[in-house]
Amino acid sequence: MRENRIRVLKVEPKKAPEIAYLDNSLRALQEAVSAEADYVGLIEIIEIDDEACILCNEEAKLINLEPNRRFGSDIICGTFYVTGQDGEGDLASLSDELLAQYQEQFAQIEELTEDDVAKTMVARFYVY
């Protein structure tokens, strides 16, 4: 069952992660990932595993949001949120165990530059 309000982990650039609550509506999620932007942008969901995902601004690199944390071989820019997944395609609250796990994973504040971000940007060209 879809939750109206979810407990998440908020990860801001140059800050320790903190527990936050988000209204689970498209507009509220767009506003949450666009805090540093000049307009309300698009959301992107990056799956971590079957239980959790990252909610971030899809255009963060293009609109020069501040580099935040490395995730795999990529760098996430701007404020992002770690959320739970309910197995039916909806975002859900994180369990206490997952909150603790991701607080530890993203605890280290990283000094990332625009050059670091540029190295992770990929252009895709399609030929028809």
C-alpha cells in the first residue's frame, strides 16, 4: 500500500546525512530534489537494491548543482534522498536498519570538483 508520507535519509552536499520526511507525491518529490535549483525539475530514481533507491534531480549535472557523493562510478550532484521501495513500484519509508546502513555509507563528506563531475558525464548519440 502506498504511503502518503515516507521516512527517508536526506543527503546534502558537505553535510552529514539526516533523517527526513517527504510527502509521497510527484510534486513534493520534484520540489525536494530541486531545493538548490532555479526551478522545479525532474526526479530520477536510481535503484540500489530491492529494498532501497536514491531519489535525485535528473538534471543536476546539467544545471551545475553542487557535487555531493560518489555512488559506484558516478557522482550524484545536489541534495538526494535514500528511500525504501515497496516491491510494487512505489517509494516507501526506510526501516531502522536501512537508515543506519545508509547513514554510515554516506557519512563521509567528499571534496568533489566540477572536473570530477565532468569525467562522469556521458553523451549518448543515437543513429536512426
